Amino acid sequence: MIKLEKLFRNDAKLMDKSFFDEPWLENALDRSLEKTLPEPQSTKPRDHLSAERIRKIEKLASRVASEIDHTPRVWQAVNGILRGYGTETELQSLGDKQKIPRDRAIILVEKAAQLIA
């Protein structure tokens, strides 16, 4: 927490002085520091997920990787749509042979979201 404060305090002060007539960013920094955990939180899946859930995620990841290898254009279109920078037209432009892989890609993404939620 002290490292964060040292890292950002001066920037907050300078930004407040340059853009605001009050310590808006400095106050926001203070509020966020009050919510900071005393120790860093683990980023290791095993510390948050059961062994069974990790196995399911790994199995699903293998399926997704295989699907991407076999139908990269489909996955590019699906990825663009799901991330908000593609258009439905991209999905519609896929040929008839790609409709089933498209639907399978969407289902696999939904399964992944359920597993990691």
C-alpha cells in the first residue's frame, strides 16, 4: 500500500493542480488505498478454484485450441463480435460450411465464461 501511494501521490497532485481546482485525483487515490488488501492476492488458479474446475478449464482450453487451429477465420469473426469490435455482418459473411463451427465456437466461449465465473 505504501508503494502504491509513493508511486501515484505526486502524479495525482500534479494532475489535480493542472486540470482541477480541487484534489479530485488525490482524494480518489486516498479512497482506493483504504480498500487495498494488506497482502497481495494470489493469481494462482489453484488458490481460488477446485482441482475439478481447473481440469474442466484445461480440457475446454484444449478443445478451443483445436477448434481455432481448424477454423481460424470463424474464430476471428466470433472473437470480434464478442469483444465488441466486429459486426454481425462478419458472422453472416461466413459460408454455409462455417455456420456449424461458428455456433460451436460461440457455445465453447459461453462454456468457458461459465467455468471461470
